[in-house]
Amino acid sequence: MRGQERFIQRSCCPILRQRNLPLWSVPLLLFLLANTPNPKAAELGTGFVPTPSCMVNFRDLLPPNNHGFLKVGPDGHFHWANGTRARFWGINVSSTRLDIPDEQIQNVVRTFANAGINLVRFEAIDNRGCLLGPENAPDSLHFDSHYLDRLDRWIATLKQYHICYYLDLLDLRSFKPGDGVPNATALHRGARPYAMFDPKLIQLQQQYAHDLLCHTNPYTGLKLVDDPDLVMLEICNESGFFLQPDQLDDLVEPYRTELRKLWNQWLLARYGNRTNLASSWGSIQGYPVLRPDEDPNNNSVDLPLLTPPPTDLPANVIDVRHAPKRVQDGVEFLYTLERSYFHQMVSYLHSIGVKIPITAVVSSDAPADLAAVAEECDFTAENWYGETSLPDPQNRNLSYISNQDPLANDSGLGFAPYTATLRWNNKPVVIREWDVGWPNRWRSSSVPLVLAYSALQNYDAVLLFGYQTNRGPNDSSPMALNMYSEQSDPAIWGLYAIAGRVFLSGLIQPANHTVTFAFPKPQLFHWPYDTQLLARLAWCVQLNSTSHPTAASLVVTPTGTDQDNRQLDRLLATLYHRGAPIDPKSRFTGQWISDTNQIHFDSVHRLLTIHTSSFVMIAGAFEPKKTYRVGPLCLSTATPYGALMAIALDGKPLRSSQNLLIKMVSIAENTGQQLRRAPHGSPAPWVLVNPGHPPVTTHGQPASFPTSVWLAPMKPTGHVRSLLSLYMRNGTWELHVQDKKAQLACDTPELPVSVLGIHTLTGMPSHIITFIARW
């Protein structure tokens, strides 16, 4: 909304006289534009007013009308019906956060659209008190009419703004005695892993899918199964036999007996009789692996133990359930059982008219788990969380975090290696949940990190977790910083729209080389099977995995041992000698360069940069007064840690662009927040003593020297294009320069700033200062 306009006479401005700042010789007009809050905010039920991610509207990249149903193309990526590649930059809205009034849904979705978000994942709608009714409902067979109406309204509103949606089917459902499920109250939410093999539970999942997908949305007139804006479907969320293998030895009846019977039947089908089984399994330290009391003919053979033996187990005590051959067969059996479950569900979903890509989410730590999904489903999907909160067992008001800088971690658990192992059989990859959540102090580098390597690995969809629209179960306010809730976080939400623009536009080049991890059977069924050491290749090149014969030129089989470090060094050297601009000693130096030479990651100095012709990014730890140059863009800042993105919105090189958007974020905390070093022996190194409350502060404060951004000339004698000089430490600012006009938003008022050569003070956080040059 346009507010007061005024002309500033530079020569008589008291601010300039007091600061003794240099004057520019060309007259300018300066306008003050006030972005006033929505006056109807109080009518939205929670008082939550969505915050824009940036000052520029990015709706132009939203999916077109009549795009048809999403499909997987022969290139291993998503495509629309007309063959155009489809990529997604999205966000999660979970369970109880869907239950808000129509106007608030409209405001939130409009905010998504303006940020260029083109996909929303509705997570855990089968949670307690959501689609399947209240917690005390006698069964989980009936939909709550109010919640279903809210879901339908969300879908209709998303369609209005050309935003697609993604559903998961089995997540947190509580099966109940009224469902006809034996021992239902003993099952955990989601019935993990029972729902993968019990016929009754599978039948209930199919009925739920039918009732949800075949119901007609009254606001769109479409069944969900016939809605092309439903683009992805998830059979189960974070399930499988390998996610929590310790549970396999502690299943409740009658499921324990049921699974053992399936196992023994599988052994008989594999070996024919007990004698052949005993011969194949052999012995371990002189003990037969098949115990004398075990016989597959009477279903008495135990499943293996997939958990490590107790550390205090005497050396002369042998548990044959840990024997390698039994374990290998057990892993293959569970892999086969998972494939059967996925096959049943996919076939059923197709039978009711599902036309879109389908997946299941399991454990990315287990190659056999991912291979089962890749064999039966259309794409793979997983999570990556760079920070998690651990509760205090004695005091539930305290929570503990690692507070680790994501740019100090180049291990196999970092974003690129951990997620790159998802690609199997060259199928699409979806990072359907990610976050480096509050109160991690270094999270401002997380959006740059995820953007850089999602682009390098050529992922098909990336979704932030998550977006809070109302008060949480712990009474947390959506206007405050909360774990896994980024709607009010300048350090993450503040960069999310620009990052999405870069990702969806393909401004960062995918890797030139692909290294294939080969898992020939039966090696696929080794347990445990750690690929983290070799996966560090993902900081430089793309990864793919397969259990099939491959003709790929760069192939390696992970061993799960220290030998993988030597294989890593060998592959880096091979890539270097093939002309890739990488550092063959990256494992030792901590400096990783993409084979495109666009991404440079220095885990020692905690710095990440991206340089393309029309996009530059700098994130991490900054030394005061040091000049950082990435391509043509130069930055000097008093801010000790943060992230800056600069994009040419007209697609031209940064130097010649007439439409530049630049934004810098730093830290963000709740008012009154207290994060301290935790005492020795605590669950994690840092403890959140007090979460604080709104408003969120970025600790912007005056600085003795400015944050300066400029474009260096191509030649030493060329003209330096000065963009901004702002005397601020920390805080958040955004600058949009278009032709002769520049707009500046800064969340910290009354600080000296220079844009286009004119000097003034920053305004209130809700104001945008507009500079117009009169040439």
C-alpha cells in the first residue's frame, strides 16, 4: 500500500550533515512506501498474518492451467502431459494446521503463490483429531466432516492459485478395536511395521485410500483421483522393517506369529527343506546357525537380530541370530515382503484410477529398503533434518540441540551425501521434508545449502518442513520461532522464495558426472550397510544406485568399511584427471568443488558460494571488513554469520542486469529466548532454557563500518557499480534495483544507508524505501 511520499533535498538533510556522508551529484526522488498489516488480521481466528518471503512476486513460475497429470519421463524426471519437465519447490502443512478459517487459508495460500511455491504436502492428515475424527472415536473408519471440509477448501484454494498438492496415506493413524484389528491398542501410531504385512491392515489402508481419493471435493467438483493438481501420492510415511529394526524382536501378537510364519514359508520356498537350510547357513564359531529346535516346517525358525550384540556379551556366548548368513536371508525376506506390500498398494491405487507418481518412504540408511521402493514405485522420497530437538527426561520444559553449523559438516550425514543416496534406478528424487530448525544459530546457511545441492543432484522436488498457521499442541504461537515451523523465521523463510526462483528456473547447473553405486545381489542384503563415506562424492558429482547390471562408466560398490575412504580418494582422482575442476584431496582439505565449478564449499572456514552468470550466493562465517568476491559480486560486512543471494530477474548477467534482487539474512531469535551450553552428560551440547515469545528479533544494530555490496568491473579500469552501503550488523535487508529505481526493505530502523548514491536512514520494518534516479 502506498503511503506518504516526500522529496528529500540532499543538501539540507540533517542526517547527512550529522554523518558527514558524501553526496551524489544527480538529483533523486525518494519515496516511503508503507506496507501496513492486514486490518482484518484479528478476524482470522488466530491473529496470524502470513509474512511475505520477499518483496517481489514470483507467481510467474507456478504451473500452467491444463498441465495434465504428472508422469515420470524416460529421463528419470517428472514431466507434465505435454512433455515439459516439472520441478517443485514446496512446503509442508501438517495435520491440525489445516483447521483454519477460509479467509486465513486464502491469505496463506496467496503468500505461498507470491513466494513461487508450487507444491504443498498435506502431512499426517490421519493424525489424532484430524481426518479420522477425535482420539476417543471407536474406530478409524469414518471421516470427520469438518476436517474433510477444511482439506477440500485448502485444495480448492491451492487450485485457484495454480499450486499443486501431495498426499501421504498412512502416517499417524491409530487403528482401533472398532476397525476389527486384533490387539489394536498395542499397535503404535501408523502400525509400523505391522501395516506392511498384515492382510487386515493392508485392506484398511486400501479402504482409506479409496474413501479419500474417490470422494468428490464440493468446491472443485472433482474427485481427488481425477484432479491433475494432485501430483504425488505416498503410500506410507517413514515406515518399513529397517527404520526401527529393534522392534522386529518385540512384535505383539498375533502379528509376531504371523510374521514368523511368513518367514518360515519364505525359507521353505528358498531352500526346500530343513537340511538344505542348515547346510546353507552353516556354523559360526563351531555352533550351527540353525539351532536344533528350529525347523521351517513347523514355523519355529527365528528371524535374525538386526540390532548390534550387547557390548557386555561374553566372548564365549554366541547368539546365532546375528550370524551373517541368517541376517542376509532375513534382510532379503524383509525386502521381498516390503516389495509385496508396495506392489499390492500400487496395484490397488491404479485400480481406483490413480494416474500420478506413487512412492513409499522408508529408511534411507538401508540400501535394501530404498531398493524395494525403487523396484515397485515411481520415485524415491526422504527427509533431511540438520537439527533436531531432544527432550529432557526430567524436565519437559527443556530441550537440547546440537547447534551445529551445517557448513561445518562435510560428512556423509550432510545434506548432499545423505540425500543423494536416494536416487535409485535413475528415478525422480523428492526431498519431501527438510529443515535446520530453530533454535540453531547457524540456520541462515541452510536454504543456500539445500538449494546448491538439490540443483547439483538434479532433484525433482524439495519441500521445507513446515508452515504453522495456528497455535500448536504445545500452545506455541505461529508468530514466534518454533521447531519445524518456518513461517516467521527470517533466517529461513526470508530466503525461501528467492531460492525457489533459482531452483525452478534451473539457474544452477546439474552435475556433469554421475557415480553409480552398484549393489549386486546378495551384497544388497548385507547388514548393516553404511554408505556414508563414499556418499561424500555428492559434494562434487551426482549419485545413482542400482542393484541391476550397469554399463555406467563410473561405478563403485560400497563396502561399508574404511576401504570406502580409499575408493573415495580414487574416484576423486579419476574425476580430476578427466578434467573435472575438483580438489582430489577434498577428504583431507574439507574443500569441495562441484564438477560444474559453480559451487564451492569450504567446511573448514564454513563458507559456501555459488556463481552462475545471473545468480550469486555467499553464505556462512564472515570476517569483518574482508571483501568476499564471487563472480562480479563483492560483499564486505560487519555481520559475522549470514547468507546473501543476488539474482538477475531479467535473466541477464549480473553486471548488465537492469532487474536485480539482493537479500541478506543473518540470525533470528524470539524475544527473551535463552539458549545455553548444556551441562556435561546432557543429551546434546546446547539446552534451550527459555523459548521466548514474539516478536522475532534479528538483532540488527548499528555498525562502525557498513555492509557494502557492489559489482566489480570486468577490467581493472572499469566502472564499479555500487549497490548498497548499510551501517548494520546482523538484521535482514532486501534490495530490488530495476532500471533507475531501487527499493530497500530493512528490519532495523534509523541506520545510515546509501543506495544509488543517495544517503538516508532506514525506515520502520513495515516500510519500503524507494529510490528513483532522475538522470
